[in-house]
Amino acid sequence: MPQTADGVAFVRTPDEAFANLPDYDFDPNYLTFEGLRLHYIDVGPKDGPVALLMHGMPTWSFLNRHIIKRLVAEGWRCIAADHIGFGRSDKVTDDSWYSIARHIRAHRQLVEHLDLRDATLFCQDWGGPIGLAQVAEMPERFSRLVIMNTWLQDRKSTRL
């Protein structure tokens, strides 16, 4: 049954749906964006080098679980969010709500909330335009890029 936040109807996948997933035993964290829950994981040493991993479509942070485990084993702090509409994040029921610009704003809020610095962005598919916009708008927060199977959106259409 849909719920509403700030007049926006959404559904929330029950936590039980994420129990016992293979190699995905990360504790959930949530950030509120426009009244919706944005899920992210934040694992590894807080003082380690930072990896921000952005998934594509139709996946979620589960896609990067093996990369995250390897990086954490090497001493990295890994942050991986689920875009609104994916994974453990809330799913807005009105398709017109979704836009690259809105996803960019949500992830900007996450980067600022966690005060990420000297980060390495790992982006893939739709995570590319969303993640690379973070680098374009906040270059002082990023030091390295790992770009896989993606593109860079025209900045005019993604203006924050």
C-alpha cells in the first residue's frame, strides 16, 4: 500500500525482503531526501580512503557487494547508495517524479551529509551522469574516477 511524503506517493520494500542475501550483510543507513528514504551503506574504516560506488539501472548497491568487500579488506571506507526507486530506498509511484537532476540532488545531499573528501568515484551505467555531476559540481571532494560503461550528461540538463 502506498504511503505519502511531502505529497508524493511511494512504496517501501519491507526489510524482510533483504534478509539473507548472498554476500550482502551490510547494515542499512538512511538519509531523508524530499521526505523519502535514501538507503546507503557505509562500511570500512572511517579514516580509510573513500570509495563512493554508484550503481546503474535496474540494479542497486547489491551489484557492488563483491567490490565493496575487496576494498574494505584493503582498508577502504565504502559508501554505496541505492537511488530512490531502487533497492532499499523508497520507490515513488509516479514515474514523472524521476529525473537525473533529482537523483543528482539526492546524491549531492548524501556526499555533503557524509562530508566525503578525497573520494574515488566508481560509477557505472546511470551512476555515471549522477556521479560525474557530483565531481563537476564539487571537484574539491573527489580525487580519482573509475568510470565504467556510462556517459556524461549535458550539464545544462542536470543543473543543480
